[in-house]
Amino acid sequence: MQLKEGISVEWSNAKTIFIITFLILNLFLTYQFNEKRDRSELDLITKASIEEKLAAEEIIYKELPKDPEESMYISGKPKFFDEESIKNFKNQEINIDNPALLQSILKQPFKLSNSVTEADPKIQQFLKEYVLESDSYKLWNIDEENGTILFFQHYKNQIFYNTSSNISGLLLVNFNQDKEVISYQQTMLVSFEEYENKEIISALKALEFLYQNDYLKPGSEVTKVELGYYPLEQLSESQILAPTWHIIVNGKTDYYVNAFEGQIFEIME
């Protein structure tokens, strides 16, 4: 009789332990489920909230570029111009005392259109006839007051954003009051290497970083958003460039947001 009672007590204790263990496991699984659900809902709220905040601040932006999922760091080496590379140049006096910088003075000025704009076909004609590997450059800015046309190099159709401290991959064309090209200066990157693909932040996320850092003021208009490359560390023999969102606000202020880390680079007006 005592044996049966002992067995009954042990079985009762085992059932109690089993029930308690089951309840703890059930609570743990419920907690995990709720945490995942809350995290998912929070992600949706966060995505919606930046759009709502921008709208509430009357910050306008046009349709954003379709987000590429990945990009990569690239590196390039400065091109050193030599006598061989300039032997076919005509109507130009070339100076390559600094082999990484080609400086040209035209013996006879090249006439542009009376209104120098991006649509001026004379600009492309000049590049084709006078500039080495001119297809490697994209027009960036025309300054009629100072008589300059600025081009930046590009890689796989993504432009290299230049800075005040870096002049790699730059073409600067000078014209006079008669809208005639009289000279130009050129630098170039070559021998490109690509590094491992990484996920990048979206264009909307880049706007969020600007907003959080108080660069997007109420009533602002985001007039352009594009993805390109921004120069990072200048090594002795190469230049490292990072995928970067270029954002123009109110048609005049340029912001550069690292597409990997969200770091805001040099701001230029």
C-alpha cells in the first residue's frame, strides 16, 4: 500500500513538473511570436513614418530611382599622359609636365553655340574632336559667367562626384566671351578594380538620414536623386570610390550620402 502511495505521489509530481514545463515553453514561444510580429509591424511603421514626416514638413520629392539591391567599392589608378598618348592631337599645344594632368591650349578657338547649354551639339563635337577618351566623361555643370564647362568621369554609367580636395576623373573646358573654347584641363582614372558586392541603402533611406540630421528643412524640395561614386581615401597609387547617393535640394545644394553606411559627405552649394 505504501509503495502504491509513493508511486502515486511521484507520478503526481512528474505531472506537475511536465505541466509547468509546458506552460513555460508555451509562454516562451508566444513571446517569440509576438516579438517577431512587433518587429515586422515596427519596420512597416518606420518606413511609413519617414514618408509621413516628410509630407507633414511639406518636403517634396519626385519619384525616386528604382533601388539597386547591391553595389561595390571600386578603385582606379591615375592615368599618366605621355608623348605616345598625345601624338595624334591636332590644333593644340599640350603640356604634360605633370603627367597626371593634361593641359591643352587650342591654337585656333573652337566656336560653340551662342547659348551654351547641355543640349548644345557643339559641346559633344568638341569633345569628340579634341579630347582623349571623351566618352568617359559626363557633363556636370556649365558656368557661363566664368566661362567653364565641367565634366566628371563615369564608370558603368555612374558618375564620379568630384570634391574640392580631389580632382581625379575631371575635365574642365574653358571658353571666352565669344563662346569659343580656348583651353581645357583633363585628369583620368584607369585600371579599375571592383570589390565584393554589398547591400546598399535605398534612396528613401538616404533622404531619411538627411532629415534626421536636419539637412532637409520644412518646405524643401528634393530636385534630383541619383546614384554614383564618391572618392574616399587617396592612396599613393590608386583612388578608392564608394557608391553614393547624390541628392540636390532646392536646385542648388548638393548632398552626398554613402550608400553603404549612410554617412553624409562634403556638402557643396
